Amino acid sequence: MAQDQQHRRRPALFGAAFALLLTTAASGSAQEVRSVFAGADPSAMVSGGKLWIYPTGGDGLQAWSSADRRHWRKHPLLRLKDIRWAKADDAPVHFLWAPDMVVDRGRYYFYYSIGPQNPTPSRLGVAVCAGPAGPCTDSGKPLLTGGNGFEAIDPTVFVDPRSGRRLLYAGGSAGAKLRVFELKPDMVTIDREIAVAQPPNFTEGAFMHERNGTYYLSYSHGRWNRSDYSVHYAIASSPTGPWKYQGAILAADAKYKGPGHHSFVRDPKTGHWLIVYHRWEGQKGDGPYDGERRVAIQRIRYDAAGRIAPIRMTD
């Protein structure tokens, strides 16, 4: 499994151009916007009236921004050579993936995974950025290093609007273990670990958002290159649980396979919540799949009780 995970993260998987597929919230109609950025594992945020997407991609990480979701601009953020400690192990090849940009008190912090996961432990890093488009300066040391069955991958940081706590969620894949840490106010140092129960069907790619006092922990389940890759979620009255499992909200169908590794973002113009995720297209059977993954954006709908309605993927 560890060897398969190492293959999973290699930049060769992300060499082709991807399409950004946007389902418009107002009319429900779909429009396809051709773009030039490659990647998967998208993190998203809104800043300065623009939608920003941070995908996995090769030996460097970039941002893509759009004010109208039709025209996109690429912003290089961080390269391996900018991270002095990245090669301080015996691995012959290194790569970056699964970034997450977070703003706290007007400053921007960029979290990311550095591999391989085998034979050396994966690590998490963080850079301080001047804005959503950078420039970014690495903190100079790993934020978290894996080991003892835990893979330090897929970071996401949540600043709790109610308590002000800054929480790092990380882990998954072979160990399928979620860990949560409270960060110090500097956002580049871990203060302490918070013990949490493992959510049902958790594999990797955790994300936290809050709505009307309910905390939504969502995450990917299954194998990244097979049809069982999907997005599940649990709810809680706090960002650290206890979790109440709610089921899957994104799963493969006859046309789109393996949707997962997502983020949620709220559109300030409409107030609608959106999910940004990747999926396989043009694939048949249950996998394993090879080639390119595409990024999609679709609206989230909640019922009166706050449950997320299952998402029907569109083209």
C-alpha cells in the first residue's frame, strides 16, 4: 500500500491540462470553462472578490484566480528549491501535493505535503505569504513529520469563528488515521495535539467548515484511482467531535468516477456554499484509472435540519 501511495503522488500524473467545470448556482445550468492549470486535490478560498484554487501540481505549487469564473490567471507560489529542508532525507525524488491556503488576521499561510511517503516519512510544511497570490516564504522547517504508521499528508487548517482556535487536520491513506493539532498564534508552530475519534469510512483529505453552529468534517473514502473514491461527512457541535456520521455526498456514477479530495467555500455574492473537488472522466469500470483528473465546482444544498443533500455530478 505504501508503495502504491508513493506512485500516487508522482508529478507525472498531473502533466496534462485540466478543465474547470463550473455548475452555476443561479440557474443550475452547466458551463465548461477551459483552463490551463493541471492538478488535483483542490483547496479553494475567496479573497478580494475572486475565487482562488490551489491544486496539486508537479515540483511546484500554484494558485489560480478568477473574478468571473470564466477567465483564470496562474500565480506561481512555491517550488521545491525554495524549501531548504525538503531534501534533508535519503529519498532520490521529492514532490509537493495537497496544498491549503488559509488567512488569519489578514495574513496568509500556505500548507502543503512533501513526499515521498516511502521509504521516508512524508512531511508537512507551511509558508507565510504576502497575499493569496504570494509571494510565499517557507517557514524553514517541517511543521509535522510522519512515522509509526501515521502519514503526514493532506493538511487543512480551520480557524474556528466561535473559539478562535487554529486547528490543523492531517493524515490518512495507508494508515487511514486522522490527527488534529492546535496551532500557536504564529500559525507555523504546533501547540498541542487534540485526541479525536476516527470518523467512519475515513481514508484521507479531511476538510472542516462551520455553518449555523454545526461543524462539518468531510473527507475522502476509498482508493484514489478507483471508483469507490468518494466524499463522506460527519457533523459535530465542536470542530473536534464527537462525530455523528451522515454518509456519502459524492460518489461515482456511470459517467464520473472517483470524486474526492475536496474543499468547501462560500460564495460571498450569493451566500451559497460550493464544493470544489476532482474526479475522473472518460473512464469505465472500477479502476484502477490512469491519466488526468479534472477539477469541478458545484453548489451544495442543505436541508432544514442542516444535512447536506447528495450531489449529482453534472457536465
